[in-house]
Amino acid sequence: MNIFFLILFVLVGAAGLFYQVDSGIFIGFGLIPWQLLKIKLNKKFVLISILISTVIGGGYFIYTKKWLITALFIFIQLYNYWGLLNAEHE
């Protein structure tokens, strides 16, 4: 089920970028790293996904000058990073 959600969030994030829908970008790129954590992939891979998601989502929100959404998105990515630090796998 986690792989299904991962694919779903990738599609939602990509569609959000393509159609310029803020909620799609926020939800898609905000939850991709969390799903990778739940699948228990390598921590380096999850960290790279957090960085890429932050750059893509944060960059989009900064480009569109939506500062509140940018701050909330960065908070979500920090939560993903916190989850990575507390994960019990390698």
C-alpha cells in the first residue's frame, strides 16, 4: 500500500507542477519523503528525496511569491527530516 501511495503522491506532485495547482504540489512533494520512510529505504535516499522535494516545492512557492505556503511547506519538510532522524532503519 505504501508503494501505491508513493506513486500517487509522485503523480499528484507532478500534476500540480504541470497545472500549477498549489495544493497538488504541497501534498505531493510534502508526502513523497514520508512514504519513502515508511517503505524503509536507505536513509541517504530518503534525505536526497527530502532535499529534492524541498527545492522543487519551495522553489515553486518562492517563484509564485506565496510566502505562507512556503513557510508551511518548509515546516512539513522539517517534519520529514525529523522522522528520518528518528527512523529505526539504516
